[in-house]
Amino acid sequence: MSVEDVSPTCKEHHSRQCISRTICAFLNTGLGGTVYLGVLDTGIITGLHLTQYQKDHILLSLENLLTRYSPPVPKHMCELRFVRVVAENATQPCDTQGPEILQKDRLRPHEIQSSRNCWCDNDACAQRSVGAILDRYVVEIEIFPWDRDDPRNKALISTQMRLHPMFENEEDICFIRRQGSNIRCTMQDVIDMTRQEVRAYYTPEASHLKPAATLPLEQ
């Protein structure tokens, strides 16, 4: 989820990146977007084997991550969903009898901001070792488009035009989305984006100010 969750080996070989950068890039477009976990770049759905405790871990990790953005991202600006994966030829979802979920265990603290295994990961490994079948899920993190009229966004508005804010992630880096990739945003990028949005904001108003064409008077 965050840069701390990526192991030193993956960082060294650039084999895995945190999804925090993609979330930040979607936020900074103002148009939103969705991050999918459990879907390959080719579009093939593999899913992630997750227990309820691991789903709780992902939720807590996401909430913690967004509080460390600058400015912090309000909860209403994104939504986390777990979509269960079923076989292509299945007529209806097959209910698997999973292990008992204990509410007291759901209250146990999780180890987040760390590449080490949490207790919930060890629990999942233990379940698989005794033959338990864990459901597969596609994890969807949807970033909603910027809504300047939403009163919940009032604290994020800093311009008269109520343009969408620019966020830095937990690395104190600003990312933007460009041609399907996450690009580290420079100050010049911010200036160019702001100019485009200001132009788009005022263009409709300017069109109303143009003098209307008049027909010549008949002689």
C-alpha cells in the first residue's frame, strides 16, 4: 500500500511499487480513477486470497496512508471494495465454509507501515497449511472525481475557482497521471495544469461576453 510496505529486495530490483503513487496521481488529475489489486496488466483476473482479518488490514492500511498525505485525504473522496472472484463457468457463487471469524481477533492491532508479515498474514498461512480454501478477491480502490460543490470539500478549497487541490503522498512527492503512467510532478507541471484549468474555467464565461451578431438593417 505505502512505500514502507515494499520490501528492501523489491525496492532494490524495482520489481514492485507501492500503489500510493497511483492513488496520488488519480487525486491530482481531479478526474478520479480506480486502482485494481488482483488484476494483471494483461487484464487477466487472478484475485488475492484474503481472510477477513487481511481485508481488515488492507482497510486500516489505506486509512492510515491517506492521513499521511499532504493535505490529508478525506474518507469521502475514495471507496474500498472487495469483489469476490468466481469461476468463469460458475452459474452462481459457491459458498466456501471458511474458518470462524472471531470479533475479538478483529480488534487486534495490525502491523502497518512495515514490509514484515502481520499476524493476519501468518494466520492465513496457517489456515492454508491445514487445507483451508480462502476466497479470492479483486480489491478496488476508487478515487472519486473532484466535486467543488460538495460541502465536505470546503476545507480543501484554496482558490476562488475552487480548483481541485494537489496532494503529496507519504514520500512528500506529488504525482500526476500521464499516458497511463505515474509521473513525478514538477513545479512547472503544476503551473501548466493550473493554467489549463483556469482557461477551461473561464472559457464558457468569455463566450457569453462576445457581442451577438446583428443583421444589417434593410434599406
